[in-house]
Amino acid sequence: MGKTKVAVTIDAVAIIKIDRLVKAKVFANRSQVIQEALYEKIERIEHSRLAEECAKLDAVEKRQLSEEGINEEIETWPEY
């Protein structure tokens, strides 16, 4: 996937911390630090949303979802 250049405003404290990571060769450059941080944050948000939705299900719904379609599948499983 291609990359797009964007302009962002970041506070001085964050820039100092980012530059320390780059200087310590943890990351190649500022862009890499910011890109990885964004991906991690997005992943965390997506994971927490899934967990929140699962938490909304009661025990009966969880069981129904886990067993959904299992009767049809068992009939088509090969003999061993």
C-alpha cells in the first residue's frame, strides 16, 4: 500500500521523546515512530471494541453463537 505525506502538530515533549528513540536507533526516523504508534493505537481500539461487544452478550447468547451451525457441520465431518 502506498504512503501519503501528512502534516501534524505535535507538542514539544512528544518530539523530544520521539527524537530520543530515533537517536537511540530504536526507530529509523520520526515517521516510523509515529506510524508504529498509530498502528498500535488503532489495534488497541479495535481490540477493545470487540471485547466491549462480547461483554454485552449474556451467557445464553454466547452459547448460541458458539454452537451456531454446529449440527450441520457435525453431519458432514468425515469418519476417522
